[in-house]
Amino acid sequence: MMSPFLHRLMRRSLRFMPKLPILSGIEIVKALSKIKYQIDHQTGSHMILRNTDAPQLIP
């Protein structure tokens, strides 16, 4: 069970958190593509994105 103090503190902090915009998957992919992410592959509704600037390890 949560203490009353902790409960009040958590409720107070939630009031001051900004709301995030609601974005579709396509909007997120478009935004990530601007920072060099590309769709690597898709399985069902899951898209796997890769950063094209990420360093590659060569064994």
C-alpha cells in the first residue's frame, strides 16, 4: 500500500506533465526518417527501423 504522502506527490507531479500529441505510426516513421532512420523490414504491424548513421562493428 502506498503512503498518503507518496500518493499526493505522484498526483501533483502528474498535473504538471505536458500532454503528448497523438501520432499515427506513419507520422512517427516520417519524423524518424528526418533523423536518418529507415524501415529495415516489417513483420505484421511491427516496423523495424535502423539508423543509417549508426556505427557498425566489424569482428
